[in-house]
Amino acid sequence: MLKFLLERLLQLVLVVFCVATLTFILVRISPGDPATIMLKANEVPASSEAIHALRSELGLTNSISGQYIEWLQQIFTGEWGESFVSQKPVINELFVRLPATLELALAGLAIMLAVTFVMGISTAVYENGLADKIGRVLALLGSAIPTFWLGFLCIYLFSVSLGWLPSIGRGSFENLILPATTLGLGLGTVYARVLRAHMLELLQQPFVKASRARGLSKKRILVFQILKQALLPIVTMVGTSFAFMLGGSIIVESIFSWPGLGQYVIESINMRDYPVIQGYVVFAAILFVGIHMLVDFIYLLIDPRLRV
């Protein structure tokens, strides 16, 4: 177990280093100058003197190598610099907005799991029946519809046309329904097909026939034997999906004006706020690797063969 933890921590350090380096390079070669954009946003004449003064204040006149070394020092010391726009520590700004993204990700994950288990189990149990045919059509539609289009469709149907749910902002439980559904519905239909295929494969295994010969009911076999083994690939997908929802819910948060990390980083990209962009990417990478470490640990608990 100790070796397992040390290997995963080493992987985390390597991933953070590679992500930090790549992000620094891509941000610096991207078009747009933060000083010019900030001056225009504040309606200040963007003269060459004003631009140079602001760039010097922001630390952008230092050598690229000096900025890169400073950035690496900030990452591994826990001080990720200050935002160009708000002049507040980046790490504080990220943690302030993390609860909103975490709330949306957990709600999206709950919807994804509900769709996965309901559709996956029902289509496997009633193979080639009406439920299976309807489930396969819904799974195909869910995997084919882009997330942004599904979000706009939900807003049009349930907010504009019917007036049942609010379309923007965060507050009550009703505000959470549409963005969480948009985030989790598509992934749920995809994973339902995976669960169905795995369960159908397990239903043909010899141990199932032996259990039936011993007089065990189909329901008992399904719950205590098949479903437990079918969960193994789903656990990996759930971990990957949750990490994606935390770090990649930018589109959904922008559509529904959800005040989380995604909307914040979009605003930072528009302003070329380098410290925030770099900090967000590294933060998302840490979350992604950390969640995968947790998934590996859960795998050890579910499958005893991996402990050997």
C-alpha cells in the first residue's frame, strides 16, 4: 500500500510539472497582450508608455526564463501568484469558486449514475424487449447530442416555453436542475450502453448457469454476482467523469451563468489573466490525478485480486 501511494504521488508531481510547463508556454505564445486589454477595459488610452508601465508592474518585462522559474517556485510552494485583474491571490480565488463547481459536478454525477443504472440494468435484463429498444435509441441520442446544444434546448423547453425552471444563476435547488441535467445526461447514456454490454457478457458466464442450477433466483444472481462485477469498469468511468465535470464544465457554466471555476476562467481568458489561467489548469490537473488515485484505491477494495 505504501508503494502504491508513493508511486501515485510521484505521478502527481510529474503531471503537475508537465502541465505547468506546457500551460506557461501556450499562454505566452497566445495572441493578445494583458496590459493592452486591461487598459482598454478600463477606458485608459493604450499608449506605448502606459503599456510598458503596466507590463512592468505585472512582471511581464522580465525574461521568459525568469518568469518560468518564478512560476514553478510559486506552484510548488503553494503561492500561485496574484490575479492581474483583481490583484487577489489566485489560489484564494479558485477556492472561493470551487464550492459552486463542486455542487454542480456532484449533481451532474448523481444524474449520470441514475441514468446509467436505470437504463443499463433495464436494457440488459429485458434484452431485445421494448425497454431495450427504447433504451438503445435514447443512448444513441444522448451520446450524439452536443452538450452546448442540449443546454440551449433545456433552456428553451423548460425555462422559455414552459417557464418551469430558471435558466441562469445559482441559488435554489431549481437553479441546479437544468445545468446538472445537461452535464450528466449525455455521459449517463454512454455509460448505460457500457453497463448493458458488460452485464450481458456476464450473464453468459458458467458461474451464472451454476448459480441457477443451485436454485438461486435471477434477481439474487443479478444483484449479488453480476452487478458487483459489472461495476468495475463503471468505477473507472465515474472517476474520470467526475474529474471531467470538475475541470471541464466550462461550457455548461457559461451557458447557465453558473458562478464556478469554468465561468471564472472564461473571464480570465478574455482578459489574458495569465496567473489565473495557469493556476486553473494546474488546479484541474491536480484534481484529475487526485480523483484517479482515489479510483485506484477503490479498485483495490472492490477487486481483491489487485492486492496480490
